[in-house]
Amino acid sequence: MAAAARWWVAAVVVAVAAMAGAAKGDFAADKAECADKLMALATCLTYVEEKATARAPTRDCCAGLGQVVAGSKKCLCVLVKDRDEPALGFRINVTRAMDLPSGCSIAATFSDCPSTSHFTLYLIIIN
């Protein structure tokens, strides 16, 4: 189990680095801004990766989600928008990614992202 967790963390590190290297323009700035924040979501991959079998997000995942949400609302949007990016090495199940806030009991809702991509979701926190 610990080896699997380390593998997921390594995969996220590689994915974030690949996303930052492959990006262009304003989108590159978003990714550079979010790389550190998205590392907090490494433990969420067992739930949000396309082939994931976990039935619910883990406590560690929810703690990481809370950190990302508190730090930058747009960072989850950056990850979701790039869910099909080949450089990631895996695909994100967007339905599960969008379900993370409710699965973690974090008050949040999705609405339109900034128009920097064909995929328009943006996480807006409701206080």
C-alpha cells in the first residue's frame, strides 16, 4: 500500500511537471501557479483517475482538497480542463473530480471557468 501511494505521488509530480512544460501563454502561468498546490491532491488519484476503483475519496485526499480550495480556486479548474492531456500519463474522470467537494463535505460548486479553454468549469467556493 505504501509503495502504491509513493507511485501515485511520483506520477503526480511527473504529471504536474509535464503540464507546466507543455503549456503556452496564460495557461502556462496558471499551471505554474498551480503546480505546488495540485501536489496536495496526489492522494486523490485513487479516486479521480479514469480507471480508479476507490468508492470514495480518502481523508488525505479531502485534506489536500481543502488546502487547494483555500489556496487557489482556479487550480482545480486547471487540472480538470487538462484531464485528457497526453503528457499526464493518465486520464481524469471528470465526474469524480467534480464530485470531490461533496465527497469531502467541502462547500463548493462548479460554474464557468475563465475562457482559456474549450472546457468551461471553474470551482467557486461558497462561504
